[in-house]
Amino acid sequence: MHHDSPVAPLLESAARGTESAWQKIVERYTPLVVSVCHGHGIRGPDADDVGGSVWLRLVANLAGIREPEALPGWLRTTTRHECLTLLRHRSRQIPTDTELGGAETDSELDTALIGAERRAAARAAFAQLPERDRQLLAMLFADPPKPYREISVTLGIPVGAIGPTRARCLARARRTPAIAALLADHHASLIEQGAA
């Protein structure tokens, strides 16, 4: 279903407590939330739970949304986060005898979940870096990467300083909470594997 009306007035009305505005927002964006859930292999009651969590988060953050037209991106990111939380919780549950038949699928799910967590951590770390670091890393990790001469001209960094500057940017990224937590989890799992 395509909606041409702007979302800003709906958000303003919903923030003031207008039930009909809230219902229109939910109606308009439920297909988006459901599609993100399906993309993570989450369906049925679990998708309903994720959707409920997403709508609760939106209610809690209605007043803080500064760019109403960015709502679909906010919903997509929040839904993805809730899906990963659900999948992470699932992976910590002890399977029953009837669930043991799908070990290959669980392994694939674990791999996908780890990849998704790493990508989310990288995006979070990137967002926390200073603008100049983000510009440099975006140019270095573009596909294909920008040539050092172009980076030098664009950012005003001597060609010989790009490598050391990149190392400092990556060191700052490793110190961000998202990457630090990911590295700590990885280190703990290595220790656990070594003890096994």
C-alpha cells in the first residue's frame, strides 16, 4: 500500500495522543516491520512480538524523532535490532530433543547472526567517529577504494599520512562501545573454546 501523505503531521498528532494518527502510522509501516522480520527468518508469533517491541520503542521515542521523513529508516533499524535480540535469545536456549534435528540450520543461523552483529557493531562504531574519520574510512573502504591521491586532495591529508591516520581512525573505532563489546565477546568465546 502506497501512502502519499507526509508522516510529520501523523507523528505530531500521535505525540499529542491522537489514537487515529497512531493507528495510521501502525497501518502504514507494519508491512515494513513484517518484511524486516521475514528477512531475518522471523514469522508468526515471534514476528508479532518483535512488532510489539518496535511500536513500544516508537511510542517511547515519538518526541525525539527530529526528522519525520526518516521514520522508515528508524523503524527498519529498530526492527533489525529487535530481531537480532530475539535471535540472540533463541541461540541461548537449550534445544529439546525434537529441535535437535535442525543442527545445520542452527549453524547457518549462528553464522548469519554473527555477521549481522558484526555489521551492526561496525555501523554503530562508524556513526560514533568524528566526521573526518568517517570521511577517510568511507573513501578507503569504498568499492573500489579511492586512490590515495584523491583522498589527499579531498581531505587535505598528505599521501604519506593517510596510512597512519587510517590506523588511528581504526584504533578509535575499536574503542567505541559497540566494537569493544564485540571484541570482548569474541575474546570470551575464544577463552571458552580453549577451556573446552
